[in-house]
Amino acid sequence: MKKMLLILALAMVSYANAQKGTVLVGGNVGYTSENIDQQADERKSNSFTFSPKVGYQFHENWTVGAEFALATSKSTALDTESKYKNLRVGAFVRYTVPLNETFSVFADLGAGFQNRTNKNYQNNVLMSDSKADGFYTNLAPSLFINMKKGFGLNFSIGGIEYQTLSYDNDDTKYNSFSFNFGKTVNIGISKNF
């Protein structure tokens, strides 16, 4: 009987990890490498992204929190090199619908500030250096698979995003709207404490 009570208590604690009053920690990490070798022209490109999130689940279906993202990229071709870095800091709100104890669907709505730097080199000499500031907002529906005690995997296949950037060294303004459902796949991890 004691073993049954212990098993029931553990099951309740693991289910409670995804309930009201818990802290959500999660994020994504990505890396891309590309190498194109055409006769005398060799092009290489590497990019890295890191995007953690921390939130508080104040209701059984609602979580609010902070998000951060860092993306870097480096491309080389013959004697030219381009480096780019994008930093985002913002907030998100998540609405979650549990389907059963293992699967849930959720949608994250995020918004915040972003900063981007671009540097171009030719023969190791800096040719251009540009900086931009702006804002972003995005909506990303996802699937959560609970692996064990609130620890799980997040899967998304795109979303909707709008972003703006204003460059410092000239009057260039950049606005972008993307609708990329089915064009990207993101896999991340998360844990409710």
C-alpha cells in the first residue's frame, strides 16, 4: 500500500510540474555550416544561434517571461569575408493547451528590441561596418512532448514574424514580414520547475 501511495504521489508531482505557479526554462540552439567549391571559387558559411527563455506560469494555460536570442554568421568567398551578429532581448506570452499527459500544443507571442552589426572585409581590411537597432514581434505555434517530470522537447514548423531595423551610418530602414509555416523546423528543450 505504501508503494502505491508513493507511486501516486510521484505521478502527482510530475503532473504538477506543468501547473500554475511553476517556472519555465527552455530554448533552442542551432548551427549551420555550408561549403561550396566551384572551380577557383570556394565559399564557406557558418552560423550559430542561441535563444533561451525563462517564464512564470501564472495560470494553468498562461506563461509570461523573458526571451533572449544571439545569432552570429561568418561567410568567406575568395578574398572577402562578411561577419554579422544579431542580438534580441524581449518578452513573450505563451498559451498552452494540454492534449494529454504527454502532449501539449502552445503558441508563443514575443516582442522586443534587436541590435544588428554587419562587418565586411577584403584582404583582411575592414571595408564597411554598419550597426542597426529596431524591434521585432513574432508568433510561433509549437508542440511540446513531456519526456519526464516537466522536461520535454518543443517542435515548431515556422511562424509569423515582423521586424524593423534602422541603420546608424545612413538612412537605411529595413522592414520585414515573414510567413514561414512549413519552411523551417525548430527543435528545443524546456523544463518546468
